[in-house]
Amino acid sequence: MTEQVKPLSNTATAAPAAPGGLTGYFRKVLAIVRKDVAAEIRTKEMISAMLVFSLLIILIFNFAFDLRAENINTVAPGVLWVSIAFAGMLGLSRSFILELDRGVLDGLLLTPVDRSAIYFGKMIGNVLFISVVEIILLPVFVILFNQPANILPMLAGVVLLGTIGFAGVGTLFSAMAVHTRAREVMLPIMLFPVVVPVMLSAVRLTAGILDQVPFEDVRHWGVLLVAFDAIFVAASFMLFEYVVEE
Amino acid sequence: MIEIQKIVKTFGRRVVLRGADLTINEGDFVTLMGANGAGKTTLMHIVANLSKPTAGRVLINGYNLADAASQLRRFIGLVSHKTLLYDDLTADQNLNFYARMYDVPHAAERIETVLRQVGLWGRQHDPVRTYSRGMQQRLAIARSILHNPPILLLDEPDTGLDQHASDMLGKLLHAVGVSQRTILMTTHNLERGLSLGNRVVILANGKIACDVRRNEVSVDELRRQYFKFVTSN
């Protein structure tokens, strides 16, 4: 543990030491989330692009496949998660590019904030933005794929869990990819192979909901999804500092 | 006091800093000069803890920056080539964000104070992207002193400014209380460097090649020294 630094004796006195403990930490996380939300409300760049893209994917798949009552539930879960993953990728790739403009990532790194607070702030922001898209996407999906409306709450739960895993590791990779030359290409190349366990369990759970099978039959997929969410978020939390610092 | 001790920095095979030593006393205003690529920004980034040295260390009031970075960052303000501001947010939103990150007490009053100091009070609700380059740089200075840091690092603060705005820079720095801070500034403008700082340091061949007090050297002499070291690089 490092020793407590005494204030410097210059006439100018820096702001007092941060309130310790979790309150100060979460205040920083919240500040980053609020800043991202404020920027998005002003520009609407990320959410509008993700929304249009995800709706287009759903529509294209809907037209492209020969959907009949007997095969619709086989195809639908995959279509839903392909649209979420691709749209989410758009959002994630923008996430740290915004921080790179005007060097604001340096501005963030200059602040006396634990690097993990930056990670959680960016991750929560990404989950929020993807969730806003999903709120609109899910009813459209239910209508286009002839699903009963009563599956929406269950579907929303699974989609939220999948989004946490996807954005959890995606935020870390977005921070890594932003320093590479071909960042738009690098992010999906790095992220998709890693996120397979989350996608696989989310698709299986979604299929279970559409087929209305008893929860016990798909419970192991739910456990797997929650476990990978926890692993991905914990690993990203630990690695983020090494990714953003030189 | 900032003690830069035997700093070496390499990028792959390229050695940028080769054991740079510099001590900056409290209240000093040190102007760091050097040719393009001499390593001024690299040294600045190392002192700001944005970059880690390959070898050597930086002590701030005796504390090793590498060991107590998260606590020492609170005492440092940086004005860079880039504004470190979010274009899509207003000046008020930008400063509020940084105030939260630095736990600035009475943030609203402090934001009003620094915006008045840099002459942007009244434009605080406009998005930063609508500001001219000079206004953005003034806001960047406001951001850097928002948490009232005793150490201010100014990395070519006159970049992109027109002649008038550059001339205003000195007045602006005095308005935000440079005399109360320890300052390290890089610039290519010899006259400005000499007029603002009380010490001038020239970085050449990855080392501090010249370190003189303002009253010990004239502009012409400084120019001679500067070109001697830069051309020998």
C-alpha cells in the first residue's frame, strides 16, 4: 500500500483528497455515465446508428429466410442475437473513439481516479445504450417473428444478461482496439471469438423461451450465461488498467 | 518540487530521452525548449504520469510518481496540444464532469470563477465545438486549473493560436495565478519562453543541454544557444 501523500506546500492548494470508499468511487463511475449520456443525448449518433442497423438486420433476415410456422423458432433466436451483436459492435467501436478525439482519454487518465472506475463508467454507458436499442428492437422482433407478447419480460431478462457479458468484455476490447490502426476491423476480430460462450448461452436461452420449454431444461444455459458475465466483467475490471496505460 | 532523475524513454529502438535530469523548485516557471522530436512532449507526459519512463524516476515533493501516481495526479494540471475537452458537451458540462472527477468542492462557484478568469463566462452553455480555437484553448486552461493544482504543465499552449491570442496567453496565465504554481511549459517561441518563464531549459540529444535563469541570458544569446544545441542534435 502506498503512503498517503501530503498536500504540496505551494500557495495553490489542490482539491482535497477524494472521499474514500465506495461512495467516492461510484460517484466517479456515475460521472462518466452521465457524461456519456449527455453527449449521446446531444448527438444521438450512437443509438440512432445502432437502432437503424439492428432493425435492418432483423428485416433482412425476416425477408431472406423462408419463415414458416415450423422453422421460425429455429431461426429467430439466432437472428435476434446477430442483430444485437452487430449493432452492439457499432456502439462499442464508437465508445472509445469519442474518448480519443481531442485527447480526452488523456484527460480522463490525468484525473485521480481508479482506472477501474473508468471501465465501469464506460461499460455501464455501453449497456445503457445497447439496452435502449433493445427496448425498441424486442417488440419489433416479437411482431416480425410471430411470437406471443407475453414472452417479452423473460426475453428482456435474457437479453439484459447477454448484453452485460457482451458489453463487459466489449468495453475492454474497445479500449484495446482504439489504439490500433485498423480499429474498426480489429474490434470484431478480437471480440467475437471471445464472446462466443455468452452468445451461445444467450441464443439457447432465447430458444428455450420461444419454444416455451420448462425453465429447468435450460437452467444450465442461464447459469453459464451468468457465470460468463461475472468472469468477463471481473477479468476486464482487472485488465483495464494495463490496457489504457502505456 | 519536481525532480526528474535520469529519465530514459525508448519507443521500440528509438531512444527519445537519454537520462534527462531536471529539478524544478517550488514557484519556478521553467520553459522547456527543443527541436521537433526532441522529446519535450514525451518528458511532459512522463511528468503528468500519462507515460511511463523506460528508466529513471520522477519525484514530486519527494514522492515517487510511479508509487503514488493516483494521489499525485491530484496536484497536476495539464494543458496539452489537444484540448482534452468533449466537443459535443458545453463548457459547463465539461467542467462539471472534471469537477466531479477531481472532487472539486463547491464546483458551481469554482467553475464560474475559472470561466470568468479565462473570459468565457456567458458562453458556458455553448457546445465546445462552436468555440474558436483560441476559446477552446482558454477553456482548456480553465479545465487545467479547475482543481487548483500546485503544478501546471503547459505543453505548447500557444499551438494553433493566432498572434493576438498568443500574446494574450501570458496575461491569461497570470490571470489564473501562475505565480502561485510550479510550472513547466514547452514552447517553440524563444521570446515568449523567455518572457514568461524565470528559467529556460533546452532539451537536445535526449538530455538537458542548457539550463539558464532568465536574468542570466538575453533573447539573442538564448537564440544562439538554442541553434547551437538544436543543430548539434
